[in-house]
Amino acid sequence: MIALALPAATTEEGFVAPTIDDTHYRDIFPWGGEYGVLLEGGFGKQMLLTILSVVLIAAFFLVASRRRQMVPGKVQFLGETAYGFVRNSIGKDIIGGKDFLKYVPWLFTAFFFVLVNNIFGAIPLLQLPTFSHPGSAYGIAAIFFLLWVGIGVKKHGIRYFKLAVVPSGVPWYILLIVVPIEIISNFIVRPVTHSLRLFATMLAGHLIVTLAGSAIEYMVMTGNILLQGTSVLVLVGSVAMYMLEALIMVLQAYVFTLLAAIYIEGALHADAH
Amino acid sequence: MLNAAIMAAEEGSNPLIPNLWELLVTVVGFLVLMYIVRKFVMPAFEKTFEERTAAIEGGIAKAEAAQAEANAALEEYKQQLVDARTEANRIREEARAEGAQILADLKEKAAAESTRITEQAHVQIEAERQAAVVSLRAEVGTLATDLAGRIVGESLADDARSSRVVDRFLADLESSSSAGAAK
């Protein structure tokens, strides 16, 4: 646990590397809490961005879907393409069947909610991917965990748990090994990785940008001409990392939604696996 | 958890411990967005897709119908063209036959006419010959009598006698010539 916290830089040197705490801005309306503390905390930038993302996504898609024209305008076309992408290449292709449409709102909301919140990390001034805070990642992964377990129970009844962990056609002595593995894999590792994957990639990307920024600031402020010259290299490198991070932001939104769809499909067709 | 919080406070925050307010905001935000999507956005898009599919399929059906109609019309025109061509050939053949008929008729008529004209000419010539013969007979009689009177020196002015002599002469002449013709 402690190893996960970035080591505070040694103080004898001039440069103090930013810690994760530095990725957490002061609360806008503090009520006395600190980041990394379970229940306390104020209303911070992260929460504001989360709410902003809901407003932005809802506004855009309400506008895009409001005028239902046969030949779409630019906004409607963009909205339809975005909706069609999640609907067809995630919902239809992964879940399939007749009733995949029932789950499209979940996938659609997940994709754009995660995407916009990630992209916040690439927009100057906002510059905070909200899922770099673990609470958000746990929350959204928990929603999908409950969703697909719920789907499985609704479809197969209590038998779902047996279907999910006992593979068919396996001799009993192998089952002794397989069943515990399946339980751990399906009901513990799956939701944990679903959330941590998103959280960790966002945090890492955010930290790299923060680190590069503070390093450049430090190098320029030293007054040492050589260090100042070297800061250009850091700048170039940080731009490259920024591009990579932007790619990862989109990719993680896609991966999160894709996995959600795969889990839902697995729960729906637990008897066929 | 308390332990972790204390450690976090000492060593810097533990990044794995969530802030429950943030968790709550995220879950509520997601569910609100989800409600809006399910209630407004998705039905609107689905309806648009359906209408568009219907419009496109309707358009395709219409185009197919139009294509079939055009094909039928083309077939009909082709058939009509064939009919017209046959008709034209028939008419041409008829006209040719008729022309030949007319030509033959005209030839026949011309032949008949020429025969008629020839016969008429023959008749006329015969009549004129007869007239010439009659007028010659009178004239020859007079001339012969005059000539004979002069040669003989005796007056043959006595008309009765001379006329008798001439008639006898001519009758002899005729009988000898008809006897000659009979021979």
C-alpha cells in the first residue's frame, strides 16, 4: 500500500517531485477533508468536472437528437455517428441477439461519460481526468458489477451463480480447482480490474503531465542556463506524452465500455459458456 | 481503514482510498445521465433510424417498381416496333403485287387498244378502197369510151350504146378476173 504512494522526493536536492496529493486541487467549498480520506472532503474541482460532464453530454445529445431529420445536419450527424458507434460496434456486435437494445443506454452512457471525463485531462485549465480519483472509478465499475450480476440473476435465477463458476463437462476433481478460481476471477478480480484499469491509466497520465510541468518550472527557475536549455527537451517529451495520454484516454473509454458489454453478454448467456 | 488513513496522512495519501463524496457524485451523475439517455436521447435516435430505414426501403421499392414499369414499356415498344416492321413489309409486298397487277392490266389494255386501232384502220382502208374502186369504174368507163371513140373514129356519142358496150366490157373484165382468181 505504501509503495503505491509515490515516494516524496529527497529534500536535499532542489527539485521536489509532485506527489499524488498535488493532483488534487484545493476544494472549492472545503469542509475540512483531505484527499485520500474516506468520508471527509469538500466540494472540489473533480466533482465539479463530473457534474460538468453530465451537463455537456446531456446537452449535446439532446440537441443532436431533438430535430429528427431524414437528412441530418452536422450536429445530428455527429450525434448519430457517436450513438451508432456504441449501439452497433459495441452493443450489437458484442451482446447481439434481439434485445441488445435494452443494454445500449448503459453502454452509451458509460462510453461518453468515461470519454468526456477522461478528455478533461487533456484540456488546458480543466486538465484533470476525473477518473484519476479512485472514488469515481470504483463507483462506475460498481454500477456495472451490480448490473451484470443483476442481469444474470434475472435471466437464470439463483442458478446463475452456479452457471458462472462451474464450467460444464469438467470432471469433479478438476472442479475443486476450477471453481475457486472462477469465483475469484469472476466476482472479485473482474470488478476490481474493471475499475483499477481506468483509474490507474488516468492517474499515471495525469501524474506524468504534472511531473513534466513542475520539472520545467523548476529548471527554468534555477537560473542555470544549462538546465534552462534542457527544459526544452522536457517540454518536447511532455508534449509527446500528452499525445500518448490523449490516445489512452479515448482507448480506456472504449475498453471500459467494451468490457462492460462483454460482462453483460457473459451474464446473459451464462448457460452457453 | 483508520490505520490506512493515518499512514496516508503521514506518508502522503494512499491513492487507492476513495473519497466517498466523489464516488457518490460519480454514481449519481452517471445515473442521471443514464436516465436522460434512456428517456430522451435513445428513443429519438432509434426512431430516426427506423424512419430512415423505412424511407430508404420505400425508396428502393419505388425504384424497383419504376424499373419494372420501364422494362415493361420497353418490351411493349419493342413488340410494337416488330409489329410495325412486319406490317410495313406486308404493305410493301402488297404494293409490289398491286403494281405488277396494274402493269399487267395496262399492258393488256394497251394491246387491246392497238388491236382495235389496227382493225379500225383495216376497215377504213377497205372502205376507201371500195370507194376508190367505185369512182375508178365510173371514170375508167368514161375515159375508155372517149378513147375508143377517138380511135374508132366513129361517133359513139350515142350514150345508150356506148354505155352498153362499156358495161359488157367491164363485165367481161370482171368475170375474167374472177375466173382468174378462181383458177
